[in-house]
Amino acid sequence: MSQSEGAPDQHTLVGRSYTRARRHPWVIGRIQGWTLPLGPFSATQLGVLVLSLWLLIQTAPLWTRLGPFALVPVAVPFAATWAVRHAQIEGRAPLRALGGYLALYTAPRRGTLHGRPVPTPDPVCPSGVITIQPTPEDDADNTAANDADRNGEETLRWAPRPRATTLRDLLTAPAPDPVPKKEG
């Protein structure tokens, strides 16, 4: 026997994946040895079937007067059971999605820490000090004004115009005075 025909010393690696089987929904096919007709059913299907049959019985006085058209309401529970067979919400079975939404809505707003709800922090009153210091050029103007006030002269001065910092301020700012030409 040659190597090309498959020697016994060669090993074949086989990989198996059970992901698809694990994604298959849990189904109920037998209940205490009794096989469900048209089964197996998922828990969602059985829930829809039982709920819709109960609703059908409760509303019987309304649809029993329809005569031959009464078969339509009778068929609704079975059609709804068949319709939810492959129903998925965000990739999950409807009951699991409902459980996820209930967990979301019943969870504490601020989350949990070590298994307990995070408490709301106590309100804190912020405090601080803001100091506004004049620029050196404003200091020189104020010194000259103070000297004039001490001498008994009252001088009126315009407040310095703030520098333009936004586009609107730059566009509405008056044009600078033209520089006079030197005669020479």
C-alpha cells in the first residue's frame, strides 16, 4: 500500500458545528406521552393558541350569529398559531424578546452596582470665585482718569469697545479710521 492510497499513519481532522442545532427553538411535541396533533409547537405557538382559543370562547355570542361565516373566527386561532412559528423580534423568539423588554423597563434607571440600584447623588451647590482683572492698557487709562479726578476735573470717558470675537461682530464692526498720509 502506498502513501497516495491513504496510509494508516495519516490523521484526518474533522470539525463539527452545532450552532444551527442550538438556534433551533425549544419545541413541545409530547405532553405526558400524548403526541400533539400537527405538532411539535414552540412555547410561543402554544401560548398564542391557548390565548386566542380563550378569546374565541369569550366572544362566542358575537360570532356564533354569523352562520356559515362563523368558520372565519374559528380559523383565526389556528392561523395565528401557524403565523408565529417563525416569528422573530431582533433575532429572538417573541417570548424571549418580551422578557428582555420587561427586564429593560423594570431595571433601575441609574443601573446597578454590586447587585444594588445606584442611588441618586445628593444635590451639590456649586461655589466659586470669579476675578476680573483689567488689562495693562486699561490700568494706564484708569490712572490718568484718577489723577484728573483728584485734581477736581471731571472727565467723561467712553467705555472701551470689546473686541469682536464672533463673525457677526466682525461684520458689523465699524471700519477702522484710515491712516493719514505723511506729507513730505
